[in-house]
Amino acid sequence: MSTSQGSHRAGRRAVDLSVHEQPTQAAPLVDLSVHEQPTQVAPLVLPGQIPGRPADQAAGQVPGRAAGRAGARRAARRRKARPGPAEGLRRIVPQALVVAFLAGGTSAFVANDKAIRLSVDGVPRTLHTFADDVEELLADEGLVVGSHDIVAPGPGEDLASGDEVVVRYGRPVALTLDGQRRQVWTTARTVDGALRQLGVRAEGAYLSVSRSAPISRGGLALDVRTERTVTLLADGRARTLRTNAATVREAVEEAGIALSGQDTTSVPPSSFPRDGQTITVMRITGTKEVREEPIPYAVERTRDPDLFAGTEVVEQQGVRGVRRVTYALRTVNGVRQKPKRIGEEIVREPVTRKVKVGTRPLPSSVTGADGLDWGALAACESGGRPNAVDPSGTYGGLYQFDPGTWRSLGGSGTAQNAPASEQTYRAKKLYVQRGASPWPHCGRRLYR
């Protein structure tokens, strides 16, 4: 190989090294797809070399392999030390684009980020968020609120850096206040805070749990009995006391009043004492009394077509029964009360009275008495009144029958309670038996 050929190849190798340099690493997110045409490097001209001639023909140079390789290395170092204008521009443009993009993105990031102070059930913390409003912040933090919870400011309010958002969860309380049970909700975290929030007067009150007791999200049961003024009247004295007793009996005991035997109060001892209530203690003494009382018998009436209408026949006499009744006799504060029946037993069962009642129509006439003036006799005896009774109460009806005579003629009850037609019928029967003698003063009127 000639010296001129070695020198030429050395020069070409130097050009190849400059073309295959590693490109500058660009920043992420920057599109480096700039399709620049690579810069054409002119053939290297060494000192003393005439352009267009081989390097080994330069003045003062001895042709040879060593000289060509040394020249190529020096040329490569010079190119690295002094890059050309196109190479420098290719490196600077991508870096400028990355810096501009990062600067704009950082400004937008800083503008949307907000520092918020969030307090949940009294526990505060500071956080950074991109949420636009309170509702979005709660959703980002996984906080679910209901109708009994408090969020301030409201869920629809916009957020700005430096704002404070407070969340307080509601807690159910099964409250029994002075005997009245109801379900309430509170955002207080302790019993004392709940009492203040609900407006319950707790001075001197009985509480089933401590005031400092915490209220969990699951709630609790709370019994509150406020202090009340009660007046007790006992043994001729009035006592007024302040109490938070649960029952009237407890209030009586607090007042130092003893109940013994059958003693009680004017209201049930187990009832709740109300503010301003007056309660009377009743001293009771009692005895029992047993009495025997009659049991009336029933009357059973049976219709009998064989008997004339208005006729009644007693088949079985009624007998009254007897019961033994026990009464409680009470004296309250020295005043005797009405006896109270507390028990009874049957000593003898009553016997039913059985009566046959005639339904057969009465005959319209009686042989031997039809032609007489019965109206004149009735007018004389009773003034024509079927229900008339004499002043002694012995005689009654149109014809003034006595009870014995009336029953002997088939009548039932008394004559004055029977129909007028029946009375006339039985008067005719009496006349057939005895004539006008039953009516010594008025009998002669039958014959006019």
C-alpha cells in the first residue's frame, strides 16, 4: 500500500468517527424527532498540505503509516474540542424546549395545588389537594356524610388554599329524660357536650353514665333524671324536697316517711314524680267482713193452650238462693271507706219458679149471668175503672175482688192487673156461684 493511500484512508476514518458520535440525551416528554441532515465535513487539510493532494505530500512530511495515523488522531481531537455551528444548534434546541415545557407545567401545578386544614371529629390535619370544592375534597378523602352529620363550609362551597373544613359525625343517643324515652342525634363526642347541645339541664340531675364518658359513632343509651320539687303530705305535715328520684316511693323514702302495712300514696308508688307535684301519703287500716246475701230466683213462664187467657198456674214455687260475700273495710287517714267486695261463694242455689200461662180465649158469656147490668155494678163498685184499688189495698178492679176470691175463680195475680173483659167474666162466674151477695151495697144494680 502506498503512503498516499494510507494517508487518504486515515483521513476518511476521522470523518467516520465524527459522524457516529453518541447524540445528546434529551429530557423526558420532549419529542426529539427533528430530522436534521447531518453536517457534511470537508476533507481534512493538514498544515502544509495543498488542497486536493494527499496528506503525505505536504511540505516537510515523510510519507508513511505512522504519520497518517497520528494526523488522524489530532484531527479528531480538534473536532471534538471545537464543534461546528450546526452541531451546537442541534444540541441546544432540544434542551431549550424541555426547559420551557417544565417551566409552564410547574406554574400550572403550583396554581391548582391547595393547602387545606381538615378537621374530622376534632382531629385536625393539613393536606394538599387539587379539589375544587368541599364535596370533591370529601370524596377524595373517602369521607361519607349523612343527614345527621355537620360539614362546614357546606359541600357545595368552593375551596381556596388556606381554607379549613370541619366534619363532625352525628351520634345516636337513646335518651330517657324524666321518664320519657326518645331517640336523638348529637355531634358531641362526650355526654357532657351532648347535654349542652340538647339543652338538658343537668345541675343536680342523675345520669346513668359519667358526664365525661365518650360517645362513639355507634351511640349510647343515656338516662337523665333532672332535679324536681315535690311536696309530700303525711301525718298532718307537709314536706317539700328537691329530688331526682325515679319513683314516688323513692321520693317518700328520701323525705324520711315510712310506709307500712297497707299504707300507700295518692298516686301509684311506682309512677314518676313530676316537678311541682303534691303527693299525699295515705295511712290505711283494714278489716274483712263476711255477709250472707239472698240470690233472687228466676221465673220461667210456659204458654198453655188448655188454660183460658189471663189464667196463670204456678207449677213450681221459686226459692231464693244464698251467697256468702266477703267485703274489705278500709279506713284511710281515719275516714271509713265504702266496703269493697273481694270475694263470694254460693251457699244455696236458687230454685226457679215455673208458671203456666193460659192462651185459650175466654168465653163471651156465662149461663145465668149474661142478662144482668154489669156496667151499672162496675160503676157503683169502682167508678168503672179496671185498675181501681180501695183505700185499704185489699180490694181491686172493676168489681173489687179480694185476692183470694180472684184466685179461686182462676185468676192470677190481682184483679186490677187483669183486662176488663176477664174481670167481667170472672164476676159472672162468681154471681153464678153466690148470686149478688159478694156486692151487698151495689148488687141490686144488676137488676135494673
